Amino acid sequence: MKKFFTVLLLAVTLIGTAQESTLLRLDYTKGDSYTITMNMTQEMGGAVMMKMMMGMETEITEVNKDTYSSVMKFTKMVMEMNQGGMNITFDSTKSDDELDEMGKMMKAQMGPTLQAVFYAKGNNLGEVLEMRVEPNIPGASDMANQSNNVIFPKKAVRVGDTWAIEKENKGMKMNFIYTVKSIVSSKVVLGVSGKISGLAGGTISGSMDIDKKSGVPLKTAIDMSMSMSGQEMKTSMTGITIKN
């Protein structure tokens, strides 16, 4: 009889673990601040064409029920590019004396974006409802939007659940599919897959670690392989978010 109850208890525990669900929501508190580091590499025909690192600081300035407001600034930008056989490097932390002529040109081009302030309003599903840039710089909001993350489903999720999000950017449609791989006490691990269509065709793969309590994506790794005008291109992006 004792053995029977031990087996029964084990079965109940396993079933309870397998059926664990969680409601993914952004749960910010006014004054929360985060440091975000993003890295991106682009390859074409097997050769690295660009490497970029961006550092950002975000502060939650207001929380009102299911919506929040935030302020973001770029803190650092490092780029290495190969254009027409010419290598171009730029590091926003370096002085003019430490940059070559191409680096100085890049500094002049990227300077306004590095000085800009981004104001965003979103909801607890992760949808960006409004965004403005001061001063208004063409293309700056597109760069900031690279930090946009997953939009959560309205229902609680269990291991094995999936949902899809479609994004469109400059003539390309990206259909992301998120799959819950595991749910533990501190985080939810998602697998990322999908397809790209429109001006380019290709596939999406990767993973994402979500902080279970706050809903903040802690670690993201996304690879996009696509074909555009007969050229094979691969873009790899990683992101790390740390609460200050």
C-alpha cells in the first residue's frame, strides 16, 4: 500500500509539472531601468559585411494599469563594415583623434541618433502603441525598433504551446512562430522559428529567455537566412537585457 501511494504521489507531481502554465505579461514598476546590449552580424555569400554593437538604456517613466511609458537612449555604437572592398570602422566612445576619416564621417552621420531621446508607450502584451523621437531624425525609430521583442498571447501558455506574430519592415514580411520549450521557477524559454517573404525569402530560427516574473526578455538569439536578388544573406542578432 505504501508503494502504491508513493507511485501515485510521483504521478501526480509529474502531471502537475507537465501542466504548469504561466501568463506572460510585462510587469513593470515606475522607475525600473534596464541596460540592453544588442549585437548584429550580416553575411553575404559567406563573407561578413557588417558587425554592429548597440548599447541602450531604458527607464520606465509611468505605469497605468496595462500600459506603460518609457524613455530610451543609445549609449554606445560600434560598427565594422565592408563596402566595395573598403573597411569602415566606427566606435562612438572614441574621440576624433582616435578615428580615421571614414570613422569621422560615420560619427557625423550617427551622432544625431546617439543624442536622440526615444519616447515609447506600450502595453503589457509587449505591443508598442506609440513612439516618438526628439529631435525627429529620419530612420532613427527604425533602429530603435530593432529592440522590439515578442508580443505575448492573451491566454496563459504551457510547454508545447505556440503562437505567431507577423511583422513587416521595408517590404519584407516576417512571420515569427514562438514555441514554449520550458517553464521553470525563474524563466520561460521560447523557441523561435518562422519564414520571411516579400522582397526577400528565407527562414527564421532562434531562442528567447523570458523572465517569468516581469515578462522581460533576458536573452534573445535570432538567425535569419534569406535570398534577395539572387544573393544569399544571413543576419544574426543577439540581445541581453539586465535590470539596473
